[in-house]
Amino acid sequence: MKQQTIYEVAVIPIGSLNTIRQKETIFSYFSNLSKCLDQLTAALAINGWESKINYTAVYRSLKEKQKFVAEFGLAGNKIFKVVITCRTINPALTTLGIEEKPK
């Protein structure tokens, strides 16, 4: 099977405002990093958040740390964070540590 890398975008509510109004973590998946960042930037702009995310920073962070994290806040309070991670579809199958049957 062909392995493919996809990008998981998690929007995680954080901070003290989350205790007042509970919100669930939202996950989205993209097969193209450029399209992923276009969608994320558009969603932030539509909702009035200043985007501090650019392609180069995300790409380098994914290569070095396997994830990218950006936190967003207002008036000194953190509201949510965006976490982008790489996931592999159809990973190579392993033997799970099972040895060959003795004869």
C-alpha cells in the first residue's frame, strides 16, 4: 500500500474562558499543507483573528518538531491554540514483535 502524509489541524480551547463555556476540540484533516494553511488563514480572518501563521514557519516546525503550535489570545487571556501535526495513512505493517514459529 502507498503511504501518504496528511496534516491534522486541531483547534483546542484553552484558558480560563474555557471553564465558563466548555467547547470541544475540533479536528480537520488536509492532504496538502498549502491548502491547509490557506483554509486556516481564511477561517482566522473571517472570525477577526490576526493570523501569525506562515507556510515557512509551519513547514520548518513540522520538519524539526513534528508539530506546529500557535496560541491566540485577547486582553492577556489565552482563548485557543492551533496545533498542526503530520499523520501517516497506511503505515508500513510491522510484526508487532511476534517472532517466527519454531519448527
